[in-house]
Amino acid sequence: MTRLFIVPLFVFTLCAQAHAACLTTNHRYSSGVLAASSTTVVHGPFSVQSGKGCRGIIEVGISQSGKGAKPQVYLEERIGSQWKEKAKVQGASTRIAVHDGVYRVVYRNISVNLASYSGYTKITR
């Protein structure tokens, strides 16, 4: 009976330790203003190198205060000397699994009016 209890507890402990080795960082942006029809890099470039047993996961989000079109959020990966789009969302959040590499978060205002925003980037590696 004791063995039936100890084995699952041991496995659970190993899984918890493996997950605890992952590092998550949060970056918040608030009270920014995007000019009409403009683009700005809000975070990065930054490197993702996954630890043992961890997946690289990047979550990005944006919220808007005021009227007009919601700004777009792009997660871009550097391939050679070029930036390639990995994910895109407008006025919301998205989460994507990534491999080791260099990334950045870009906000784009597609409106002809100013857009004020706040947002975040959450990186697990």
C-alpha cells in the first residue's frame, strides 16, 4: 500500500522540479502612444534559449485606450539579417511556441489617428 503512494508522489516531485527549472519573465508597457500609420519596436531584440525540459513560449498582448482601430502586435524572428513574422494579433493577445532564436515585439498603428496602448510580453524558456 505504501509503495502505491510513494511511486506517484516521486513521479510528481520529478515533474514539478523539471517545470520549476523553466524561467518566465514578464515585460509590461503602459501609456505609450503610436503616431498615425506608424510602427515601433516595444521589446527586443531578445534571445530565447530553452532550458532542459522547457519549451520556449512567447505570449504578447496589447490593449488600447481611446477610439479607432486597435494596434496590431507582431512577433518577429530574426533570420540572418531579416525580420520574419511569426505571429500577428490585433488588439488582443496570442501565445506561440518558439525554438531557440532572436525575437522582437513590434506594435503597428494602422489607423490615421493616434493610438494609446498598453501591453506585455511574457517569455518562458
